[in-house]
Amino acid sequence: MSRKKKLSRDVAVIGGGLTKLGLFKDRNSKDFFAEAYLEMMSSVDKGIDPKEIGAIYFGNFTNDFFVHQAHWAPILADLLGQVPKP
């Protein structure tokens, strides 16, 4: 018999955003992230105040190779004004 663990609180994914694909020599990782973030914020049906965001989870697998910055999450959280959120 398998046991299912229940989350300790409710979680919701309320929006999503992507960047345009292509070669953009005049843009960097922060520019791409900001574009995806703004698209995510505008995709929320009834809008959201950034202060209501409880946590942000970043995923990136090449930034340390291209930008030589391995710990990108705190930098991006600061860019969004979401510090000290995890």
C-alpha cells in the first residue's frame, strides 16, 4: 500500500511566461528573465500584486557557462524586489 504525503499548505501555479526564441546578441540573461516574468505577471487572469507572491523557484542550467554566474536565483529575486523570499 502506498502512502501519499499531503503538502503542508496549498500551492498554486497562477501564471507562466516564456521568452522569444532566437539569437539576441544585444540581450543578456537578466533581460530574458525580465521578459518572461512580465509575461507571467500579465498572464494571471485577475492580476496579482507582487507582494502576494509567497515564493519564487528559479530553474537554469546554462547561466554559469554563458554568464559565469552560478548562483543566479538571488540575483533575479533582487531584480524583482522579491528578497528575502526563498
